[in-house]
Amino acid sequence: MAALSRGAQHYILQLIPSLLNDIGRLGLKQVIARSDLGERDITSLYFEVKSIAQLLPDDPLQVDPAIWGELVHCIRLMQLLINEAAGDDLVRARRRAINKFLPRARQCLKSEFEKRRQQGNVDFRLAGIVRTQMGGERAEETCMEALRLERQRRFDSAMTIAIVGLNWHQAVIVQDAKTCVRQQMASPPDDFGVVDLLVSLMDLLRVMLDRESAGKPPDVEVETVVLSLGNMLYRQELGLDRQAHAQSQQVG
């Protein structure tokens, strides 16, 4: 396989313990029951990766280059197993997140629409989204449009994020995210969806780190947010985009 980027290597070393914890939390029995793979194959994979993880050095440069391909293969399989085992839970969690954010998103769009209307600028597409019923089919579009409007406001604050308090792997992932967002904002893509989510996650992480430095526990684990950033940055490079696509098909 092609040589992995430095960020992807750090992501793998941060991701493997998290995937092992997810499988342990779900339980091998549930993972086996919901997978097409055999019990022996899944059990062997789990304990083999667990053994490898205990021997992996913290520095990617000290990892034998010959085993990166095997590590990528392992995380693809583990991610697939977790998606299969937690598929229904992930669907429900995504829908709950959309429903929770929807009222705020609609209010944001209404305020933006009213501001533009008072300035003499009528955005008919925005008006159509605003008039959609709360439980309508365009709920996710409403949320994404609200995130788009917040992009620039959050971008400036997200760029001030400090890496103090992050471990080495997490710091590299966050720096890669900052670089990616800067490049995307300088040369706007056709689809800002990924950028919006990256900026939102980075701004959330900034708030969480500020709370931690002030001695206040964050609402979400820092590791969870950083791994979400890493998934968005490196999933195509590591071949994880196929699992993400399959999961999105289940949600749809």
C-alpha cells in the first residue's frame, strides 16, 4: 500500500485502543451475533489486535513500516464490526442529534432570513427551508444550512484552539484539521458539508479544552471529538469511507 501520511499514522495509533474499547463495551457476543464473520475469526481478530496494541510504540517512526498495511486492514475490519453491531444505535443517535439541534437551526435561519429581508435581499431558497415543517423531510438540510451560516463565526474562534492538554497523536490530528480548514476556506469547495462539520467539531473541542483548563469537566470526551476529526480527515486514505457510506445508506 502507499505510504501513509504522518497524520494518518498518528490517527491509527490513537484509534486502535478506542476501537478495542468499543468492541469491549458492546461485548464480543453482540458483535459476533450481528456480523457475517465467524465467531472464531472475530475472536481471533480482537485478541490479536489487543496483543499488537500493547506492543505498539507511541512514536509512528518507530513502528515497523511493514506492518502499517496490516494495521489498516485491522481497523477496517474492527470499524465494520462495530458499525454492524451498533448500527441501530448509531441511526437513533444521529436522529436524536438532528432533532435536538433542529429548533436552534430553524431559529438561526429565521433570523438570517429576516436580516436579509430587511436589507432588501430575499433568499428564496432560505425562505423555503425556513417554511419547512419542524418534522419535515428537510430537517437535516435545515441543520446543515444553519451550520453553514455559522461557519465563518466559528472558524475564527476554532483557529484559536490550543493543543495544550492533548497527547501527541491528538495534537497532530488537530493541527492537520486546522490546516485542512484553512485551505478549504481559502479555496471554497462545491460542498461545504465536511468543512462545516470540521469547524463545528474544532470549536466544540476548543470549548471543551477551555473548560478542562478551568477545572470543569466537559460534556463530551476530548478523545471522542478528536477521533471524529481524524475520521473525517483520513477515512478516505485509510479506506474507511466505504464503511461510512454503508452506514449513511442505513440512515437514509
